[in-house]
Amino acid sequence: MKKTDFPIFILAGAILISAALVTAGLFRGGGRPGADASGSPAATIDAAEAYRLEKLNEVNDMVLERKAVPEDYLRYLPEDLRDPVKQYNADTMGMKLSYEQRGSSIAEGLLYEHREDPGDYERGELFYSMADRISTLSLYGNVNQLCNLDPVLTYTLAKEGGGSWGMWAYYIEHGNYDTETKQRRAEYLDGVYALLDQFDAYRASLTSNPDKD
């Protein structure tokens, strides 16, 4: 045997070993593409389902940000999620308007207690920004923390700390204004959390059931 023949035998041996490893891997995976080491099929979704999942995630983010969900998104959601999202929109609109009135009253007291109020639509950008931030953050369970850490609202809360005008965020969170608002707030938050749970359950069903239509 010539010395030059050794590289050929080495190469042939490497090819045989590689082929054996690939074959063993196929048998361990059940011989099916997309199977994991246990032989179970990996969950896959088609392009249409992937697009619907993308839209569901966008709706999920809108709910987390307490934004209204445009009706066009509903066509891409599972049928059993459409009505809950519509109800979320209606509830968020009602709560937002209610808290907008509360936020306007708070901003008016803070900004115009010692100076003349110019009246509706003439109060300046700060007033409307404060009212909007208060009404939006009031839609969360931890509104007191969110308002105290908000770049616009934190100054007023710190400045009025120790006085009644430094307690409004706490009062909103704990429903000190009236019993009816406290109950509506609790029901609204429960509805939001239930909707988010439904989103999570649907996502989980996609990964646990590869044959889902």
C-alpha cells in the first residue's frame, strides 16, 4: 500500500461515520422532519395562522397600553375572542371618560387654585396633558405608583406631599372617591386580566397542538 493511499481511507471512514450518525439521529427523532429528540412532532403553524398570531400579539399590546382596538383587527382573531375585545373597548371608553373628568378636576385644582381659570379649551398644553395622563394611568391597578413616577405628574405629587392635593393618586387607586367608581374599577380590571389570560391560553394552544387548524 502506498503512503498516498492513507488520506483516501481516512476520508472514506469519516464519510461512513457521518452517515451512521445521521441515520441514528433520524431513528431517535422518529424519522420525521420537525420531530424532537423524544419523537414528538414539533408544533408548527402555517403562514395564515402566523399572521393571525401576529395580529393577536398586537391586540395584546394595545390592551396592555389601554388603547382601543380598531375593529379591522377583529377579523384576524379567533371567534371566541372577538366579543371580549369589543367589550374591552366599550369598558375602556367608559372608564377613560370617567377618569378624564376626574383628571380635569384635579389638574384644574392644581393649576388654577390661586389664579384665574381661562376656561375650557384655553387652559394650555400642561392642563390637557395632566388630565390625559391621569385618566390613562387610572386604568391600571397600580395607578398610584405610575402617577408618582410619571415625568409630568410626579412634581405636583411631590410638591403637594403631606396635603390633600398630594393624595389624589392614592385615592384613585383605592376608590376613596365613591363606592360606585370603586366597584366599576374592580370589575374593569378583572375584565382586562381575564382577557389577557384568554390571549395567553390561545397562544399556548398553538404551541401545544401542532394539528390545530
